[in-house]
Amino acid sequence: ELKVEQNPLFLSMQEGKNYTIYCNYSTTSDRLYWYRQDPGKSLESLFVLLSNGAVKQEGRLMASLDTKARLSTLHITAAVHDLSATYFCAVDIYGGSQGNLIFGKGTKLSVKP
Amino acid sequence: SAVISQKPSRDICQRGTSLTIQCQVDSQVTMMFWYRQQPGQSLTLIATANQGSEATYESGFVIDKFPISRPNLTFSTLTVSNLSPEDSSIYLCSVEGLVIEQFFGPGTRLTVL
């Protein structure tokens, strides 16, 4: 059974600081997704990582994937309040083009002035 | 990216009744999925809605409780039957886009009294 573990589950940061969210998964997969969810809202796609060593950046967020270690990271640089949200990683359980995702429990990020 | 709409956006239902949720996409898609997000929790895949054949259910979800229709490549419905308070959740449909990203609808917030 594929398990996806995120840590930390809760993260309180000060503006301007850097931090990393970790996502470990238990079996081989060649697709990893990062999503953002604001309270009461649906999921916003942030990144799709498709290969070992993949790195993608958008603004203050950078995601990377190490398929050998079964680890993805979401790095936050110089956090701002607008980044406060819950961040989910998800792994495609079948690989290929099946598209079924197993989600981590989410990391609730709070950025304080 | 695909534009996904869901109806209703929220509903309050009585125990023992059923609710049918509609998901409409603005373009033809092969893969459509239904997820459940229980309060304060992560997302769990319920089933894959297959066009022209029965849905494929994940472990712990059965057709009698969650019947799904997929009459064409842009539309699907999920019915949550014989409602109990434990069914109170957000139900989201998602689709896989052309470039592997998976997009989520706005969700349907169900409260069962």
C-alpha cells in the first residue's frame, strides 16, 4: 500500500524566513504533485515533478524530487503572509497515465509578520 | 487548464437521504476522478469515473454507497446514498489535463444532519 507522509503537519513561520516541507512516499512512483489549498477553497496545482532530480520554481516556492530517496521537498524562500495555506503533496499510485493520486496529510503553513 | 464546475456547491441533507453531485468540464477529458475530503483532513480517492463502463472504486468505497455515472467525456455524477453524519465532507471531482497535471473542481460541501 502506498503511503505518503508529509512533515511537518503544522508550520508557523515569520515573514522573511526560509523553510522546507518534506514529502516521503513508500513505493516507486514517477509523478509527484504539489497543491495549495486556502481555507474553504479547492486545490490549486503548484508543481508536477516527473523525473529524478526535477526542480521547479515559482516565485518563492521551489519543489524538487529525488525518486531514489522517494522524497520531494517544497522550499519556501523569504516567506510572506500570502503564502499562508495548506500544502499537499500527492503521488500517482499507478504511474503512467492513470492519474489516481494518494495525498499526504497536508502541511498547514501560517506566516506571521 | 481545464475549467471544472460542480453543483451544488453546498447542501445540507437529512440522514437517510441521498445527494447527487454533478461535475462538468469545459473540454473532453479521458480521466475523471472523485475525491472526498473529510473535515480538517486530506483527500481520499473514491473512484475513477470511466466513460462507457462502470467506475473503478478504491478500497473502502462501494458502488451501492457511491454510485457514479459518466455518460460522456465532459460530465460525471457522484451520488452519496443513505446519508449519515459521517458522510459530511467536501466532495471534489478532478480531471487529468493534456500535460499530466490534475485539476480539481471547486468542491461540494455536504453536511448531514
